[in-house]
Amino acid sequence: MLYTTMKKVLFLLYSVLFTAMAMGLVSCVDDDTDMDDIIAQYQIEPASIELDYSDLAEAPDVPVTDENDEAYNDYVENSSWNEVIELKYAGDDVEVTGAVPGVIVQTSGAHATVLNMSGPIKIVVSGSTANGSLKLYGDKRVQLMLNNVDMTNPTGAAINNQGGKTMYVVLAQGTTNHLQDGTDYTLVDDEDQKAALFSEGQIVFSGHGRLDVNAVGRGGIRSDDYIRIRPGVKINVSSSALDGLRANDGIIVDGGAINIMTTGAGAKGMRSGGLMEVNGGRLVAIASGDTRIETVDGVADTAACAALYCDSLLVVNSGTLKLKATGDGGKGLNAKQDVAFDGGSLQAVAAGTREVKKPKGVKVDGSMSIGGGYFYSYSRRSDPLDVSGTLTVAPGYTTYDSGAKALTIAY
């Protein structure tokens, strides 16, 4: 098997390196041999992975129009949005424009709460505040149009949707929007607020604007349901605490330019609890946090960081994935079940230390199939690819380069 062969190559490489180092140590009694030069002969530099804020050329995003298609309700264009409320933040105040029967808007300073007992509503959010928030109640679909808003909530989530229906986050054309949470969350009984942008229901991102999320207390973006990202959006997440972007029931990336940086111990750049499907776009995720060690009932539990972590099936059909982990034991891609890589480009780099956990470019607890596209994985101190189940590589590849630290397969 490929995995066994790579283990043998790795063993031989380390043996050669150890011998060379031993010879160098003996000879250094009589000369000034530079051990760094000897070690450098066996170093392999990984592919460069950095956050990418450049524009991404994408095909037009065509909404699904078949009502029988399971994705039909994920398109904001398929609903009527005749009821509109505008919230304009200005320092310690928020101006409310528009009145909708069955919708109550309450404000306290620049903190706004919207209770929707009517039907689908559209909320346009703009302005700036360093001490404000938006909380949504009501199991009704809501379109949240971000129109050049800059919002920081020092005591919790900037936007908190407590409703269980879809929240369509539309980034208005050409706008730049910024959300930030606080370091200390003021908790409310029986309510979650797990991120700077949090929703109990689904989150669907669309539009042709930019969203920057800076998380300092908890996660960046999180849904207790699923998240879909459509072409055209630009999403940049920086999290110094928990995961960058996380969804309990799955993530669908149809497009968009996404940058995620996490620095928290054991934090994941992007994490999907359910099926994750990548159909386009560009995701660059970098995780630099060290291993998190927690003791529960006398038993130590360790968790390493990962640029991309999937608890369920991961399917990559197209798009670009650039994943890098620099923390101790970090993984570029950590998949707990099967992975089907059928197209697009995936680059995974693990450059962290090996003090508590083993860093690996790609770690798959299930089986993995590679059938197209470009696949690259690198690990400085462990296996570039670790597949517990069966690894299947379809014929027809133009490159199959298997080394001790890097693996490249291209079609």
C-alpha cells in the first residue's frame, strides 16, 4: 500500500540523515563542519500557502428555479421580500426605519432586538458602532442585507439569530462589512451565542460584497444548522479563540473567496459537523494554535488544530482549497470519515511541531478516493497522507510523486 511504502521511505530517509549527522558529529572534533548544511540537504520546502485577498473570477451564479430541488430554498431570489426594516447604527444609537405588522423592534443604545411574528422580512443593516449588536427572534426566514456596517459588541455576538429558519446574509454590491465580538460574553439562559456571527438556523451567504469577521471571545461564524456559501462573496475570518467558520449540520461551498486564520489552541479554521461539499470558490485556511489539553475526570484529552476539519463525508468536486497548520500536531485536513476528491485543487501543509500530537498534511480516519484535479500534501515531521481505510487513486493521472514528506497527484 502507498501508506506502507511511504513509511519505509521515511524510515530510510531518517536513517541516512542520522548516519550523516553521526559522521558529522565525529568529524567535528577535528574540523568546523556546519551541521545545518548537512540537515539542509534533506529538507523539502512545502508549497507556499498564504491568505489571498485577490479577486476571484467566477462563473455567474445561477439560482435554482426548480421548486423540487432540495437547494431551492437556499436562494434568496426565490422569495418575496416586500416587508423591509432598516437599521442604521451611529455610535451609541441605532435608527430604525420602517414598520411591519407583527414585527417588534426594541433598542437599548445601539443594541437592537427584532421579534418577528409575521413572515419573511428583509433587514438592511448599515452604519458603525463600537458597542452595539443585532439579535433576531422568531421562526421566520429573514434576509439580512449588510450594507457597509461596522459593528462591535464588547459583551457578546455582534449578530445573533435565535430563530431556527434560514438567515440569508446578503453582502450588498461593493460594500465592506465588519463584525466583531467581545472577549467576555454576557450569557442569557437557554440561548446560544457561539460566535461573532451566530445562527440557530441555516446561514446562506450571497451577494458581491465583503465581510470581515474578527472573533476574540468565541468563534467567527457559526450555525447550529448548515452553511451555504454562494459565488461572489468575500469572507475573511480571524479568530483568536475558537473555530473560524463552523456548522453543525454541514457546509456547502459553491463559490466565493474565503480566508480564515485561527490562532486558538486546538481551533479549527473551517469545521463541518455534517456532509461538506465543495463545488467551487477558493478557501484559504491557516491554523496556528498549539495542542489544547484538557483534563476531564482525571483523563487528559488533547486536540490539535486543523485548517479544515470534517466530522462527516467530505466531497470535493471543484474549487481551490489551500490549507496550512503550523501549530503543534496540526493537520492541514483532518477528516473523521470518508473523503472523495474528484476535482479542483487541494494543497495541505503541516509545518508544526511534534511535541504532543503528530502533524499531518492530510489525515483521514475513513477511506479516501482521488479521481481528478490536483492533490498535494506535505508534512514536515510526520506522514503527508495518513488514511486509515482504503486509499483509491483512479488511473489517468499525469503526476504521481510520492516522497517521505510530500505527495503530489495530478490529472
